[in-house]
Amino acid sequence: MIFVPASITCIFSPQVSDSPRNSGSIGVGFTVNLGVKAYKSEKTRINGEDWSFPTIDYVVERAGLEGADITADLPFGCGFGMSGAAALATAVLSGIPYIQAADLAHEAEVLNLTGLGDVVTQTFGGIVVRKNAACPSLASIERFCFDAILDFVVMGEISTRDIISDDIHRKKIGESGKKWVKEFLKRPTLENLFSCSRNFASETGLLDCVSDAVEAVESSGGMAGMVMLGKTVFAVNGFEALKEFGEPFKAKLDGCGVRRIK
């Protein structure tokens, strides 16, 4: 069985070219101990239901599989990189060399505009700074690991495709993302991750849809940021405050990437 951790992107700068291998995003993200588990199957199923999802279908076809039976701990479309996790788990199931599988999953994400950096983060694990936009085998990264349990609340979906296919919005996000990645690297601590993440989300206007929840956590003494791209908030010491906005849950920072667990 293959496990791929969920990926939470805090800051990103989308960079899309004609080559999927040289497309992706500069950014900062981290993995948690929830994600997807996958087995080989005669058809693609997610949480017991038949699925036809272009990103996974692309991997299934290119890897020569019939399908994958996937169990997802978290919802799709809410910023947890679940499409990337499902694509990466499926690719690794095929038995092709590990890094080739990661590149294939990244390519599927880029071509279908369902994610630009999650697969790189999920390949290596921990807090991952992506210093160039590229597939995992060409990625330049820095990794950090902190022992932390985070609080999350999901308030709805945001379409990654809608955000990154808009040229004007993508350019604005791109410029801001590069700036806040540099600021994080000046002081790579958990506290500064929240600070840079919040400033990035505010500067790009993305924070507006979750600002009430972020402010509620901060007013109660915690730290909070917006998950990119989802109407989702991550926090430290924010569980009680987040109850006003949905059903919060906890997850632990995970220092490992994709792995075989049985």
C-alpha cells in the first residue's frame, strides 16, 4: 500500500511554460500525517466510489495501470493537494522508478491545472521550500522539520484552475509569492511561516474569503494562515476559535514524503 501525505501550500508563485517538467511553482508548503492510501485495482475508485478524474486518468494511462483504489482522509478541492497525492500514489503503484513516478504525477497535475507544486512537496515531505518551478527530479528545494500539531477548518472549495488560469491574477500572485518565499528563508521558523503566509494571502486578496476565521484565531492568542488554494484555515492554538466556522480537526506535521507502508 502506498501512502502520500496531504500537502498544504502556504505561499506560491505559479510559473507555467510549454514544458510541464519546467512548470510548477516557487513556494513554501508542508506535509501532514493525513493524506491518501492506494492499492492497485481494476478501476479507479476513491473512498469506495467510481471516479473519472483527468489527473488520475492521465497517470493510469501513462503508467499502464487499470486503476487505483484510493482512500482519502481529506476532501478534494479544499487545498490539501489531494489530486497530487492521488496522482503520486497511483504513479508509485505502477512500479516505475520512484523519481519517474513523481515526475509523471507532477506532469499530470500541470497539464490539468489541478496543482503546481504539491507533488514536489509530497515527494520530499516536511516543510519544503521550492526554489524553482520544476518536476521533482529537477526541483531545487530546502527542507525543514518542526514538531507541531496544527488545527484546520474547511469552509468550502476554491478552484485551482480558476485562479491560476487567470493571467492577471496569476501575475500578481507570482510577484507576491517570490517576495514572501524570500522573507521566509531569512528566518525559517514556524512563527515566521505563519507571518509570511498571512502577509502573502492578504497582499494577493486571497485572504478575504477566510479573514474572519484567521482574525478569530489571532484574537484568541493563536496563529493562523490560509491554505492555498482552498477556503481552509490552518492554525496553531486555534481549535476552539475555529469551531465557530465549521468542524475543526487536528493533524501533525509529517517529515516524510510518499512511502510504501505495507
